[in-house]
Amino acid sequence: MKQIEGGICAVRGVSANGIKAGKMGLTVILAEGPAAGVFTRNKVTAAPVILSKGVIETQHRLSAIIANSGNANAFTGDDGFLDAMEMATMLAQKLDLKADTVAVASTGVIGRRLDVSLIEEQLHEILEGLGSSPECSLKAAKAIMTTDRAVKEVAIEMDCGIRIGAIAKGSGMIEPNMGTMLCFAYTDANVPADVLDSALRIAVDKTFNMVVVDGDTSTNDMVLLTSTCKSGIKPCMDCLDDFEEGLIYVFTELAKKMARDGEGATKLIEARVAGTKTHEDAKLAAKAIVRSPLVKSAIFGKDPNWGRIVAAAGYSGAELEPERLSLSFSGGGEEVELVKSGEISSSSDLEILKKIMANEEIIINLDLSMGKEQATAWGCDLTYDYIRINAEYTT
């Protein structure tokens, strides 16, 4: 398996384009095939999520995705759903597609009516430039950005020749119960919808479900996976595990990009929890660490207050015994052991810890010594800029 250039357009059978006009962007992705999706569990569910979830559940395939940024089309009632339907219908008519195979996604401000006329204007320009070049994938990825500072796209080619590519957006309102903000993924493997669904849910649970920026769950979260079947390669049962691992790799790279690009963030935090009795315990402890405002603040300020990690694990709900746990930090080629089997380590050095905490990427290793399960979560520091960005979001 190797990373390749081209984002979603590296996948055979995918064409895309996007444009951004100030805060308002529009992306179109054209790719026909079996599809699966996971969606936000927020009870305030945006209109495009309702529409796209219905498409996946009834058709089990997609022909295209149309996604706008700058307006979430959430908490907009029946009018919002009609607007989402109009987006799908507009695209379907222009490309001679069935409207009930077009997914719609939106991201931006909640509680404001969509300007469908603007979307129609943008759509005409986008379709003229629809293509399969790396630049087209990049434009599509940029057009769905809101407060993101960096483009998020990844593509790989597996040893068997199958390709998987994805673009995503997300830097705030991130601790979902399914996936983070918006992600559109494609593969050219010949894989049916039920297999895509199984692989997608496993991959999302291990990656996007393990990202925390601020503990908020968006109304618009959506991850869609479509198979174009254009490679002609149908993975055998033994190879499906490899396909799943490829998908996990792509989503892990995107998850880390999201955490690193958290609103106002200056540092990526990776919390590795091992030695738990159950996988759920490992997830609980890892996410509690990267969710904790005290941990996030300490890392921003390079304050070697490692006790906050122990406290977060203690209240996470994971089963643990304080006298068993071990804790270490690593980053920038250095590592420091802070706790070993419940005792403050003789090699604990707060000056080394401060030095590690000055790095852009910091790894927290917590071993509970209760079992053999493990999990990893990703997050970011909590900075002054996070407050500024969200205090000025609509102004």
C-alpha cells in the first residue's frame, strides 16, 4: 500500500470540481456505483442528512454528490428539506441522472435558509470544469472548507491495484457519534453495498469516532463511501480485510489532519491507551484525555501538569486500578516516563516533558495493565484563537 497523488480523482471513475465565493462554496462529485454512509446522531438533524440517508437506505448506490459550504441548511424545517431536494434535482437534470441517487451535503451556519439561486449560479460554472485531474479533487476539497485552514485529501493504491481516495472538511464542532463533519470517499474496487457498509462502519469507529476537537457534535456530519467498480478487481474474502485496512489508513490520515487543523490549534495530540480489559474501556479513556479542557490547555501552555491525564482516565468510565497504570509522553524524538505501575517514575523529568510539549505533535501513552485491548484517539490543544474564531463565526 502506498500513498498517491490526486485525492478522490485518483480513483478510476471519479470526476469532480468545486468553487468558493467568499464563505460560500459548492462541490460536485460524479461517480456511479454501490454506496454506503454513516450520519450524525444529533437529534437536530440537517435537511441534507435526512435526504442523503434516505438515498443510501433505499437505493444503496450513488451517482453524484452535491455539497455546499457556508450554510448548514439545518434547523430550517420543511423549507430546508425542499431546498435540499432542489439541489439534488438541479444536478440530476443537468447531468441526466436520477435525482434519488444524488446525495446532498451542507456545512456552515445553522438556522439560515439556503440561497438556492446562488447554488444554481455556481453549479453552471462547476459543471463546465468537471474533470478527473488532481486539481479537480483539490478544488472540490477546498470548496467544502469553512473554518478549515488546510485541505484534507488522501489517496492510496493497494498492492493489488485497488485505489481508495477521500476528501474531508472539519476543524470545529468535532466529537461526533459517527463521523467527523463531511467526508466523501471512493474506491474503484468491485465491492457491493453491504460490504461497503460493514467496512465503512468499522473504519469510522476506529478513526473519525476517535477525534475530539471541542466535544460538540455537528448537525450535519456525514461520511459517504462509493465504489465505482472501475478497477475490475473484486476482492476475495481473504482480501476484504486488506480493503478494510486500506480504508482505515485513509480515514486515519484524515482524522489526524482534522485534529491538527482544529480551530485555533497549534498541536496535534495522540492519546494511546493500552492494557484495558475491553476495547470500549480503551476508547473511553483515550477520548477523555483528548477531550479534557484541562489537558488541552496544559498542552497549549507547555505546562507539565501530567496529573490531568491520570484524572481524565479516572473519570472516563474505563475500569482501572491506579496502582497498575503507567504513563509516558513522547514527541520530537524524545520520551519521558512519568508513572510506572502506579508510582511516580524515578526517571520522571518535568523539564524533558516541557520540551516534548513544545512539539507540534505530542503522543501520550497510558497503559492500564488490566488486559490486552487498546485504542488511539486524536485531539488538539485549546487556544485563545479557538475562542476568537467561534466568538466571531457569524460576524
